[in-house]
Amino acid sequence: MNRKRQKRIAATLIDVAVGSMLMSLLIIPTLHLTVEAQTRNFRLQIREVLLHQANRLMENCKSDLSDKHAFDKAFGSTFATTMKDEMVWKQHESIVSMTTITPDRSVGNGVQLLNIVSTAWHDLNQNGRVDTGEPSEALRTQWASP
């Protein structure tokens, strides 16, 4: 009696094992890349918020210094003028920013310049200072007498 071979409809156990090994070779590195991409995306979001906050504070400062009286007061000061601002990001994260204004008397010839440094940082331990390991961004510019 000859048995005719029937076509296989289902996969054998070896086919399933080989297929799952091939899938694992593709999925495991992809999962690692996905986690890494999420971490980098979070860092970029923080950096974007920090730069926006530092820029906003600096622009407010330059707007205030456009007034001749405010500029002369800042230029005549012997100490650095510091303004601090704090905002809440993502409901519980603290973003602190600080702008420091110092007169630049190195130019001479009657030119009055102010150095403006605006720093924003993600205050992880909420102590109000930039610490090592906390993401931070700083912007620097000079502003001349109006």
C-alpha cells in the first residue's frame, strides 16, 4: 500500500523554533534602541525647556535695560545684579533660572556695556543651586547703553 504524501498545512516544531530565534535576533536590539531613543528624547525635551526659559528671562532683562534709568542703575552698581525665577515643569519638576548682570568696564572710551548671563537648570534636589549632574543651559550676551 502506497501512502501518498500529503501537503503540509501547518508548521513543524523546528520551523517554529527557527522562526522564534530569528525574531529574537531582530526584536532584542530593537528594544534596546527604543529605550535609548526614549532617554534621548527626554533629555532633548529638558534642554528645549531650559533654553526657552533662559531665553525668556534674558529677553525680559534686555527689555528692562532698554530704559536709560534702569541701564544706568545697573551699570553704576559695584555688585552683580541677580534675578531669579522658578517654574514648575510636568507638574512636579522644578526649573530654576537666574540672570546675572555685571558692568563691563574693560572697553573704555565712554562705552557702557553690561554682561548678561542667563542660566536655567533642572533643579533635581530643589536646593536652588546648579549642582553637578543637573541639566543646565546658559546664555551670554552684552547690552550697550540705550
